[in-house]
Amino acid sequence: MGLPWALAEAQTFHLQGVGRLARTERAAAKQRAQQDAPAYLAAETARLHAARERMASEAEQWWQALLANDEDTVCEAVNTAFSDNPAAGCAVGMDGTALSVVMRQQDLDSMPTQTHGLTPSGRPTLKSLTKRDRILWWLTAMGSNIIATLKEGFATAPGITAIDLAVMTRLPDTQRLGFVAYGRWSRQAIESTPWRDPEDALRFLDIGQDVTCSITTTASGNLSSTVKPLDTTRVPGLQDLLDHAQDEPDTGDLSLAALNITLGANTPPDDRTTISDPYRITPFTEWKHGSVSEPPPAPIVPPATPTVLVPGQTLVLPEEAWQGLRIVFRFARADADLTLFLIGGDGRVAGDEDFVFYNQPATADGAARLLGKQQEGPHTVERATIHLSALPERVRRVAVAINMDVETGLTCGSLTHAALDMDCVTGAAWTFEPPADPNIRAMVIAELYRHTADGHPVWKLRALGQGWADGLDGLARAYGVDVE
């Protein structure tokens, strides 16, 4: 943030409802903006600095609690880490430096009954798996999930030295939940064991302490062909859970069925949940109303039906758009990043500071800023703001571009429902759907540029939709950004 940005915000506020031809009123409004801008900038700078200090203090307190094995802190951190695991795990408590975890393993009945093979003539076919083949497949999958859960738990909570883990699944014979493996595994055992091949997953049986598994090896060296529940009386708490839980999902009481649902759901975050952003910039209107008692400004006009642009079309932006132009890029199916280039009269950026992208989301003065990317229903949405009146005079054009990740091999043709929307405080709005070109990986969707009309300076908008096959590297080089 800088003074030009603060001045642009203040002018947007004070010029609302003032006609373009009311020169005396406009001059007075701009004078008020010049008086308010330094105080607004100072207040926001102090507030953001205080927010950062508060968050740093909270983060340090949280880290110290995690290192000290505070039970609530450790369980919350570990369960957050477990939330995207294919085998749902749940940290349920601490005993000294040992963490207790319950893991929900995939049911044996859900495993495939056939696998690929070849006929005697070499043609592909499907062959039925024997009971013991299915058991081995299931046991290997369970071992893989156990090792992954243990490694993630140790990586998340650096203060724990061991994990007591119990594995729950639905038993084939009774269709009731039961425990099929449990034991204690130390950090040293997990971190010192090499994990390279799928067969290594079965080492969980050998490197733990007091490991018990319902799948055993018979006297002939074969795996047992049935999955039976373990005796839980050896482990305090497991038998109590089985004794008092009802395996009926419709009862109002806590049940193993409910635990099954809870542990296996991996419910994604609710897109409607509002997440507080401590670094959200306080709009000038909020700051002004909070610091000065005065009549509210004229109401903001809601966005009108946007003007649909076609490639090559240009138009003059209203003066109100200079004070704050909102940009929204929405798309689906693939991923893309919004990028801004502040370009001089020579067609190049003056320096890397005029290149706004995901690793540098704002210019030093805050005149151009990326606001982040989020999911809104089926679409991904990335927003940005540009204060044209706050841009240095050397900036003659602003290129609004997108780029794909070259390593994915995807192109702009992979995007669906892609559109660039712009609007300003007056409600004026414009939209442009860029071409889904399968031959390019970076594209300038639109361009903002200075112009002179009737002897007066103006800013114009041009819809483009032109790009580069080599992605962000080619796009950046075209505007003079050094790409290492």
C-alpha cells in the first residue's frame, strides 16, 4: 500500500454522486480526499502491523503447545492432516508422549473379486481372485494405510514419540464394525525403516510393539482366509467402545455406525463458510464512517447488465473506473493463474516490480493487486483490483493475462466457462469470454491503455484473447521480464 493507492480510494469515496461537470464540487471533493488519504493510510498500516504481530504471537503459542504435546492441540493438528486420507484416521487422545489413533480400513467386501490376466494364447482377460489372494491384497492395503497414517502423524506432531493405533473395519461375516489390528509403533521404528516396494507395507506387523492382527499365517505358511474380530480386552477403551456402541445408524446415541460414517466421510469444507481474512483491507468507506460522523455518501449503484465484448473491441472507461477497477476471472475444469503486467511506452515493464503474479501479488504502492483464488460452486474465481489513477505516469498500459501450468501439459483449450469480468463503483460492467485455444498456454485477455480523446486523457479497455504457446515464460519475456 502507498499514498497514491490511499488517495485513489479516498477520491472514489468523495466523488460519489458528484457530476463530472460540477467542477467546483469535484475540486472540493478531491481536496477532502487529499486531507483524508494520509490518515487512512496510516490507520491501515498500523492495523495490519498489529494484526501481523497478533498472528505471529498466536502462531508461536500454538507451536509451543504442539511441541509440549498439549492434547487438544496435537489432536486437532493431526486430524486436520488426516482429513484427506483415503483411510480415515482420527486422533482420540494422548498418553504422555504417545498418541492414540483409530483408523477406518476399507471393508474386505468392497475389494475387487477379479484381476487382469492373460489367456494361454496371450489375450487379455479377467481371472477370479482366490480368497487368500483377496486377503493378501486387503492386508497390503491396510498395511499401506497404517504406515501412511503413522508417518503423517509423526510428521505433524514433532513432540510425540509413539502412536497407539487401532484399525476398524466392517467384518464380512456379521457386517458389524470390529477391530482387526492394533499395536504401538515408535517414531524411531517408522523413520528408520525403508519403504520402497508395495511388499514393505507388511512390515507393520514386525516393527511395532505388541502388534496384533486378525490375519495370521497358518502352519503351512499361508495367510488365513477369514477376517475375524480381535479380542479387545487387552487394550483399555476398545472393549468399552464395543460394549456401549450400537451398530445402528438411526439411533440417537453415539454408535459405531456413526463413527464409521464420521471417520469415512472426509467431508470437504463447506464453500459457504466465511473465513475471516486478517489482512483484509478496510474499505475507505468503512474507515471514514468509523472515524468521522457525517451523512453517508450516495448509495452505490448495483452492477448493471455487463457489456459483452468481442475480440478487438475497444471502449473508453468512465472516470470512476480510474479510481477502482474490479477484475474477476472465472473458469472451470483446469487451473489457470491471473497475471498483470504494468507496461511502459516501450512495450516493456520497467522492472520486476511491475510484474504482478502469484509470487508477487501486488505492486509496491498497491495500485495493482491480486486478491486470491477461491472455489465458488463449480467455478474457480480469481480476483484483482487496479487503481488506474494511482499508477505512475510511466505506466502506459496494463496487460491482464492468464497462464496455465506448463508441466501439466494443459492449454487454454482445457478451460471451460472462462470469462473475464470487470466493473467499477458506478455499476458499469464489462465481460469477455476468451477463446479456448488449444495451442497456447498463456494469453493476454484484455488490455487497459492510456489515450487522448477530445484533448483529455482517458483510459481505454481493449478485449484481446491472444497468447503464447510456451506459457508464462514466453508471456513474461515478451514484456521484458527476466525469466531465469
